[in-house]
Amino acid sequence: MEGYVTVPGGRIWYEVQGRFGKMKPIITIHGGPGVPHNYLETISALSDERPVVFYDQLGCGRSERPSDRSLWRVDRFVEEIECLRKELGFSTINLLGQSWGTILACEYSVKYPSFAESLVLSGPAMSIKRFESDTRKLVETLSDHSQSAIKRAESIGNFNGESYQSAISEFYGKYVCRMEPWPQCMNEAVAGMGEEVYNYMYGPSEFTVTGVLKDFDCTPHLENITVPVLLTCGEFDEATPETTRYYSSKFPNATMKIFEGASHEHHLEKAKEYIEAVRRFLKDVE
């Protein structure tokens, strides 16, 4: 089942896989901002037990793409989830956020605590300053050529050069997705990316943060989220194990799993292991 739902600022596309039944639905929340749902496709494996909802946030993928920058706010993206829940008639939901989606999952749980049953937070990024600090440390592991290209691009404010793009590729190949070649679902997500949203809210790359999210931090709210939480990350994740462990300590009821040999897209790199971990977590919750 798929369709569109009206949210503040426009309409967003959604798809529901699996049957409505006794098991609580899970709404997946993609990253970015502005990287559509496609790369989360492995999570559809959970639809054999429960409804799994995919959607593209406003400004990317198959959703509408308004040009009004005032729409690119955390609170408005949170309202998208609530509009979707109401449209589908779910009384309560599980939320699975990846990267930027972990912010939205947490903020939704704080604003609508009676609707969120549990949270799965993969590659968590609740503090952008901490995320930036981690990525800057990881930049120091890149080749000298890439490090020089990054410094040069940032000094002149020009991020379109071939050398900077090459540095992005090296970084992403180590800390975002280590699969070679990237799976088709990743390529589809990149093709459907809302670059305007990503650039305005975050910046030109994962390690160059210039957008309005630069100072965003929802870690002070985490202690108010009392539902069960599963945090996951890869051994080589840009959302590092150390930082993920820090976030885990802030929740009253959290567990954590690190996927060896994997990075930010560990749900793809270690798909079977990831699905088993999430499935087990959700069964324990229910």
C-alpha cells in the first residue's frame, strides 16, 4: 500500500509493507536531511511480522519539493511523523531512525510520548557538534591528498572541485558505506537526494558542517525518553561506537549493539545480523 499524506508545507510519499495485525507497526525515518528512504530497503524484512512504513521526508525522493527554506526545521519534520501516524490509523508505533532520522525519532518521542512504543536508533547523531567532532577526527585518517583538498575547499568556500569530491568519496568509502560497489538502493537514494535540504540544514558533506543544524543537540532530552531504546552502530561508523555508547548512557532504558567490520550503513553491510537484532528487540518490547 502506498500513497501521499498532507503535512505542513506539502505532501509526502509513503509506502506500507506487510499486513496490519497484532504486532505493532514500525515507521522508518531516513537520514540526510534529504536522503530518501531507498537505502533502508533491507528493513522490509521485518514486514513478515508487522507493518513496516517507509516515507520520503518533504524535499526529497518521491515527496514534494517546495523551495521555502522556512520549512526545513526539526519541529516540522517531527510533525510529518505524526501526520503519517494519524493517516495510517496507528494508535502506537515503533520508530526506527537512521542517522539524521535518530534526531527525529527522539524529538517525536519527547513531544508525543504516548504514541512511541520503542526506538531503534542506528548511526545516532543526536548532537551535531559531537557528530562533527567525530568526523573531523576521522578526516585525519584520510590520505594526505584528501586532507589537503578538504582544507583548501573549506578555506575558500568552494566545495564543487574534483579534489574535494574525491575526498568525500574516500571518507564515505571508509565510514559511511564500505560495500564495493555500493548497492543499488544506495545509488537510488543518492539519485533522489534533496540536495537543497541537505546543504541548507547540514552542509556540503558529512565532515563540513555549515548548515542550520550546526549547533543542534537533543541529548538533554534523552533522559525523558523512558521507552525501550536500541542503539546500533558500526565498528567503523562515522557515528562512532564511543559516541553511541555516550548516547546510550543518557537513556533510562537502552541497549546497544556494535556491528564489527561495518560502518554507518551497517543495516546494509550486516543486513542479516541487523534484522535479527532489531527483530529480537521488538519482540522483547512487546
